[in-house]
Amino acid sequence: MTSSPTSRGIVRDALGIGIASGAYALSFGAIATTAGLSVVQTVALSVLMFTGASQFALVGVIGGGGSVWAGAATAMLLATRNAFYGVRLSSLLGVRGLWRVATAHFVIDETTAMAIARDIVPESSFAFWATGIAVFTLWNLGTLIGALATHALPNPKVLGFDAAPPAAFLALLAPRLRAREPMAIAILAAVVAMVFLPFVPAGIPLLIVAALVVLFGLFHLPAPRGGEWH
Amino acid sequence: MVWAGLLLASAGCYLLKLAGLSLPQQWLQNARIQRTVPLLPVALLAALIATLTFSAGHRLVLDVRAAALGVGAIAVLLRGPFLVSMSAAPPNFAPTESASERLSRSCGIAHAPFGIPIETERPTWLSVQPIRVG
């Protein structure tokens, strides 16, 4: 039974996260429009994809001259972590059947973090949905406003938002660099991407990096117990 | 053409989310997969930062974007004010601070079985108040 003070605390946290997402979405709307997407396309991305890092990656690749397909592949590769959030949440939220179809759309960093911070299932579920609804509403609203405001400008590039995705990615990346291995991988990935950049179409260096990560994981890391890898 | 790409990407991301919720847990609990997947965002974000900052078409260049990134890096390191701030934060942003503090604590103790640190994305541009994470 969720007590009232706990509910209020969860709602307050969810709203805080929602407001932060909304502010972030303003910049996404601006960046996507500057990269060349229409307002409708930008809002559709926020509604249908609804995962921030992937959305920024997609518009970042397009804005940098890559094809939408390279951007789509990068976005999906970044979204693999959401699959693992789902694994963690499936037992925590206790969703079954058709309800999973609706729940899946809201499996993102923020909702997962809020859900797993709770000890009991009713609270986890409440935290997940409170955060999910708050973020979905404010993220999309922010995207719409950011896109419309930028679209209204005669020359959006004057705002400099075409240079913004790297700074946004830096804020996403920095918390993940707390150990030597991630830091080494980040530096290596950056170097590999730049090495390939003059020789392959735009966006392809990212997919090369992803392929190398997968190969590294398959062949370099210790075999699982009982495994027969070489 | 662009629409097709956007819809495909959105469908792909949605299916990944659904897969986690729906597939039998054993399918995704392979140790190698669990140790590889957290590396993907790290590598991809780093590669994105590098290629978007230092490229002009097919050439590597050093221009004002690198300087902008440097300023952003300093801001991230100092966890201080961001590059662009809108007018003074209204008082009702106090909940944002406590929400982020709460989230950082829960991120500290929260351990997903796959060891992925879960952090909240925070705004860098157009932010209305510095938000501390971690």
C-alpha cells in the first residue's frame, strides 16, 4: 500500500525529472530543426522513438551529413540498453500480456531509474508510470516548442545549434566514464572513428566502432562458465 | 525517404524496449552480452562527439566547435553553470534539485544485473538551472 507521503515524494521527483526533460527537449527540437528535419518530423521522433540519446544521435548524424539510415542504425545501437532495462523491469513491474505493449514505450533511463529505486512493487510501478507520463508529456511539449521557435527563425544556424549535439553527448557520456576501461574505450572509439572518417561515407565510422565493440565483447572478454569460445 | 528512416528507427527502438520486457530472461542473460552492451553507449557517444566536432564533410578539421566542446567539457567537469542559461530560475525549480539528488542516491545504490550505470540525461543547452547528477 503506497502511503501518501511516499506518493507525494514520487510525484515530486517525477515532475522534477519531467521538467528537466522538457528543458532538454527544447534543445532537441532546435537541433533537429537546424539539422534539416521539419517540425512534424521532429515531433514525430519524440513521440514515436521517445529515447533521448538515440534521438540526438539520429539528428546529429543527419546534421553532420550522414544518411538517415546510418543515423537510424546508430540510434538503434544506442537503444540496446533499453532492452536490458526491460529485463530488469519485467519482474519488478509484473506486467503481463497486452499491457507490455503499452509499457514498453516508456522504458527509458529515467523511468527505469525511478522504478528500481523503490523497494516494493506497487511503489515501483507508481514511480515508473508517474515518471513516464511526466517525461512523455514534457519531452514532447518541449520538442514542439523548440522546433516551432527555431523553425520560425529565418536562419536557425545563427543560433549555433548545429554545434550543440557534441555538448549534449558529453553530458550523457561523462557519468559513464568513472573507470579506466570505459575511459579507454571512449578514447579508442573516438580515435577509430576519426581514422575512418576521411575514407567512408558519413555516419559509417560510428557503425564501424559499434561492430568493433561487439567483436571485442565476443572474443576478448572471458568466456562464460561452461562456454566453448576459443 | 527521411520519413522511412525515422519510422524504421522508431520501430527498432520500440522493439528493443519490448524485447527486454517480453523475452525470457535467460535469452538476454548471457554474460558476454551483459558485459558488451554497456560498452556500446560509451563507444558510440565518444565516437559521435569526435566525428561531429572534428569533421567537415570528409576532412578532419579543427575549428570553433572544438573550442565550444572544450568549454562544455569544463562545465561538465566543474558541474557548474551551463553554456546557455535562460533567465533566473523560478522558485518552483527547487523540486528539480531534490529530484536529481534523490536520483543520484538511487543511481548509486541501484544495480542492474548487467551493471549499467543509470544516469539521468541533463540539459546542457537552454537549461534553466544547473542540475547536479552523481
